[in-house]
Amino acid sequence: MAATAKYNRSNPAVKRILQEVKEMQSNPSPDFMALPLEEDIFEWQFAILGPRDSEFEGGIYHGRIQLPSDYPFKPPSFMLLTPSGRFEIQKKICLSISNYHPEHWQPSWSVRTALVALIAFMPTNPGGALGSLDYKKEDRRALAIKSREAPPKFGSPERQKLIDEIHEQMLSKAPPVPQALPNGPNEESNQLGPNQPAADSFGEHAHKPDEGGNAVGSVSGSLNDLTEPESESEIAGNTAEPPVAEVTNPHLPEASHRENIPRVPLAPQNPVAIQKPKHDRLLTLAAFGLTLAIMALVIKKFLKINGLAGFIEGKF
């Protein structure tokens, strides 16, 4: 594509981004969708579904990712475009996976990893983090319903076209907004939800891609000529994703999420033989000794009464 001729395909950042585009198209997620602009592959538009079993469930939340020129060695920045009551819109948000905390970023992480973590963070306590909001659940639910009506307006016609196409695709697979709000804290939203990272909490539910195949729309088709054929092992090696449990926000409590989060098997509980505490045996010996002492006093008193006290005291 002529518009991408300016990019050097041997550049590590460009090569990595093209590999991630190909991976996104070959393995679409039911929980999010993300694509770069045709004119600038370092800028991505995305949409995520609100984590299940939370006040965000059923909502479609759009955002923008800006990748640095030395990606993946430095983290991307994130901006939400859809009002959610959890993150401010059109303002970079502070997460451990964002450019606010480059010390936490790992080059093995990818755009997919970051979106999975972002979903996991949504139901957590904002804790005053930069770019975070703390609306009431009822207000967040109202915003989730409104988010389905139309995509946000943002940027150039090219950006808006991509946003509109992503919204249409996500709306086709978004679950309806539940009538009742969830009770209590969200313990099973894989944010990490159904796909996740609930991080099942993080209870994760593995999701398979829609049987319809690649649902990225016409824009994804136009991006196919950007990607070079890569072996599956090379792509997996370049975009290996760590457990989302490692992606934690220093400002927030541990999140739960939805996708690709390994379950940790519980250790088998073996029956433990119950041993009698040592102090019980000591008490038994003490009681026995006390009984002997009392018997000795009784015998001594008896002998004294009968004039045999001298005998007891050793006087013959």
C-alpha cells in the first residue's frame, strides 16, 4: 500500500506492529477489537466490551492507543473516548501497562495484552489514579447502555471511519445490558470475565473466536498487504504474553481479567494425622505426681495420729 511505503519493514517497531496486526486478524477476541490507522500504524483505534458481572457489562468502550517509535521496548499510551464513569475521556490514563509506568512494561507484552489488562482494571477501585473516575454503579450502568447507541466522534475522517466500523463489529457480538446491577464487589469479572482475565477474578472463562472467522471488517482487509508472512512460532515468540496477573496497577488493588490467564490448580489437601500435644502428656504426669503427694500426706497424718510420726520422720 502506497501510504505505508514510508515505513521501513526492517525496522523492529514496524515489523513487530505488522506481526501484531496479523495476529489480531487471525485470532480475533470476543472481548475487544483493535486496528491501526492505514496512514499511521503507530496509532490504533480499539473498542472493548465491559467486563461481565459488573456495572459495565454490555457497554462498548472506544479508545485510542499511541505506540512509541521504539515499541515494544517502551510502553504505549491509552486514551478512552467513550464515557464510562471509570476513566476520563480524551485524557491519557495511568496504568501499570501505560507510558506512565515504563518500569513495569515488558517487551514481550503486546496490544492484546494491554487490552486484556485494561478490561481487568475497569471494575477495580480507581484509588485516585490519574485519569480515573469513581461514579456510582447506577450512573455507570446508564453510561453502558448509552455507549451502545453510537460510537464517539473523534479526530479525522479516517479515524472516524475506523471507529464506526469497529463499533458495528463490536455491537454485533456485545451481550445485552443486564436489567439488574450486580450485588457486592465484582469477584468473577474476568476482566482479565468470561474470557479472562478474571482474571477470573481474574474465574476465567476461555472464549473461542467467533465461528464467522475474521470479523475485522473492510479496514482489516486493506491492512493485509502490510503484513509479511510469518511463521506461527515467530509471531508467538515476538508477541508472547505474560500472565495478566503480572500486570498490576500500583495505584489499584489486584484486578481480576478475562483472556489467556493461566489457572493455578489448588494443592491437594492430604489428611493430616492428629497428634496428641506434648503438653497433654505433661499434665497427665503432673496429675499423677500430685495424687502420690496427697496419698503420702494422708498416710503421714494417719501415722501421726497413731503415735508413729517419729517412724515416719526417720526416728527409731
